[in-house]
Amino acid sequence: MITNPVNAPVGLVPNISGIQTKATPAEATESFATYLKSALDSVAAQEQNVHKMNDQFLIGEVDENKVIIAATQAELSLTLVGQVRNKVIEAYQEIMRMQV
């Protein structure tokens, strides 16, 4: 399961006093990049968990239902990553088509 590690919406950075202020474009880009990296790390961790669960299933330590659930969660996360990638590429191509 992919969870949002960043509590602040993209473009807003929490201030020390708790009041959110507008972020600069560089800060927003860095925040988005950090969010994407953590999401991809989460998907990789789920994949490693599936491998670990498969190994434990082979030696009889884990029920097959837990293996199926872990595999399905990892598959859904990977599908989500693929769809996000496709949308990012579409957005980039649309921006490249714009005339200035």
C-alpha cells in the first residue's frame, strides 16, 4: 500500500509556526521529487516483501492467503506507478506541443 509521507499538499511547505506558506518552484519540485522517490521506494519494499513471503511459504512458515495478498498489493502498486508514469509522459508531451 502506498501512503502519502508528506502531510503538506504539493506547493505548500509547513512553516515552523504551523502556518503553511507558498513554496518557491524549486522547493515544490524538490518536494514532489521527494514524494515520488518515497513512493517508488515503497513499491520496491513491497516487491521485496513478496519475495520474502514466497520464501517463507516454501518452508511452511506463512499461509498462502498472506502470500496472495502481498502479491496483489505489490501488483496494484506497480500498476499505479505505471499509470502515473504514463500521465507524466503525456503531460510532458503536451507541454512540448505548446507554442510560445
